[in-house]
Amino acid sequence: WSPTTLRQIYRILVLERVPATFFVTGIYVQRAPALWREIAAAGFPLANHSYLHRDARDLSARDEARDLAMTREAVEKATGRAMLPYYRPPYGARNPETDRRAASAGFPYVVLWDTTAADTIRRPTVAGVVRTASAGRSGSIVLLHAGPRVTPRALPAIIARYRARGFR
């Protein structure tokens, strides 16, 4: 995670008028609350991605509930806005029990993705990230990360490719 990368991504999305939902990790919200406040104030919804990015399958029910609650508290304290009731488990790792626990904690909607930018692989390239992230179809959820320096370098081309295909 990088606040510099996140700010670059945010600015591109605003400039290009592209909607996005940010699935946030609570600890990073606490490290840059003003930036997250700005992102939320610009109308970008924030949803839960856990507090410490741990595999929920390895957590007790109590620890998972606390993790999700800490993220909600961090986001709502930083932004003054309610977070969406959506949860993207770290690594996409989940099972029926973790889904039930997330729902009990106020996050009944588990959201995964069908298209990834592959921006967290060992040595991502702009061309590779653009190619993989641009493979989505109508209704796709494209997964990008706010850490790799390659992501904001690839984002304008990703947006351009979707627009060239008629996406708005």
C-alpha cells in the first residue's frame, strides 16, 4: 500500500470521471485519514477489506468480527461517512462460515472479482497490467491495488481501452 500511489489513482479517476469502489484495509485508513476523507468526499464509496489483511479462514469468529468492526470504525471516523455493507475478503479467501460471520458483523455482501490487473505479481509491467485489467466484460469487477507503482501508470490506458469498447 502506498498513499502516493493511491493519490495518483484517485486523481486519475477524478480526471477521467470514472466511478470506483475502494475496498479499504483499516490500518491504511488510519495511516492516511485525510486522503481517505478526500476520496470519500469526492463520492467514491468505501467498503471493507479487513483491518490487517489477514485470511479470515484463519481467524476465530471473535477476531473476524473485531477485524471488520475496527475497519468500519477507522473508515467512519476518518471520513464521517458510513461504509458500504460490502466485504472483499483478503486474497478472496472465504468459506460459508467466514461469509456468515461477515454478515453478522454488518457486511452481508461478499464481493469478489472476475478480472484482475495482476498488478501485484513479482514484476508487473504496464503492458501486462493493461492487457489483463482490460479483459473485463459488461458487469465485470476489475481488481486493482493501491500499492504497486505500475497501477497508476497503467490506469489511463485501461480506462481508454474500456471506453474504446463502448463502456461508460
